[in-house]
Amino acid sequence: MRTCRFLPALSLLVPIVLITLVAAGAAYAQAVTVPSLRIGVEGTDKPSEISGTLQMLFLLTVLLLMLLTSFTRIVVVLSFVRSALSTQQTPPNQVLIGLALFLTFFVMAPVYADINRNALQPYLASTLPLDEALERAEAPVRQFMLKQTREKDLALFSALARIEVDRPEDVPTYALIPAFVISELKTAFQIGFVIFVPFIVIDMVVASTLMSMGMLMLPPMMISLPFKILLFVLVDGWHLITRSLVTSFK
């Protein structure tokens, strides 16, 4: 067979190829140096070079700040409302997030006013050093989070961090933030459960009615959707949910 003639040649080529690859790998490893990471601000004549970095930094800052406010609870509850109505993408995500942002600004307005009056304006007027301004700005945010956070969650992260505190006010900020977030998620899920109950009742009534009439091939969702929207409009659902959300914050 012809393949047998090439076996001796292949047996000689394999070691040569392996030796070449090993040598090339060794040379590449010597040529590659360990990269260093430097963070700094430098001047540039091309704004496009820093636009992407600034956008990413701004996005991360906004996401971090959203976790310290009422945004988490509000946006989760609004998502539950849309899921309970079974309206798919109506209202769209842009509308829900926009409404959640403006409700967040409304709820957090006293906190922002306190920060602006006692920390930001004195710092801009050069009457307050930066470190003291940060401490004054942190105080109202911590006070807001402590009011919404359950003591059980504070105790959990204090135990995980292996710190002992006598009062909730003594919990460090790095333990307070995750405790606040999971407390907000639990509260949002509790509100979402209450929202789901009447709409589930409508689905059950429609499904049982269609089954008793022998209309098994007709999707119950097609019939129950108009009734759920009608119920939501008659009770002025958006008004009730907005009022409940705003008043749920202590």
C-alpha cells in the first residue's frame, strides 16, 4: 500500500516538528514579559480615546449607586406587575426602568438634599475638607439603608465578616450594603406575591370555565388577559402600586 511508504518519513518528521514547537514555545516564553497595570490620568488630543473609558466608569458608578437606593425594590416590583399581567414586553423595559429611576429620585430626594446641604455645598465652597465631606455624605445614605434593612440580614453579614457589633449603627458599610440589598429583594418579592394573587385567581377561574365548557383547545391566557387588564385599569393599578411602593419606605 502507498501509505506504508510514507510511514518512515512521517516517523522522522514528527520528532522534528515537536522539537521545533518546543523551541518556538521557549523563545516565545522568553520574549513575553509580565504586563503591568497602571491607572492614571494623562492628557490627550483625541477625546475619542477616553470616551469609552469614561462611559464604562460612569456605568459602573451608576450601577453601584443604584444598589444603595430604593431602585432595587421599585424595579423588581414593576417587573412583577408586568409578569402578573402576562403582557410580555408591555410596558417595555425602557418605560419600567425610567419610571423606577424617577420614583427613586422622588424617594431619595430628602437624602440627596441632606447630602447637598451638609456635604457637597460646603466642599465646593472650600470650607470643608474632602474626607470630612465624604463622611457627611455617607451618614444619610447609611441611615436610609439601616431603616430598610432587617436586623437578621445585618447579623448574617456581621457573622460572615467575623465582626461583633453592639448596635446596627456599628455595622461597617461593606457589610451593610449586601444586607440592604437582600432585604430589599425580600421586600420586593413579598409585594410581588401580593400582586400576583388576584391575577392568578382570574387565570384559575378562566381555565376552569373553559374546561367545563369543553373548550380545551382554546388557550386560557387569551381569554384571561383582557380580564386582567380590565381589572388593573378599574382599580387604577398604577396609582395603587406607586403609592404602595413610595409608602413602603420608612
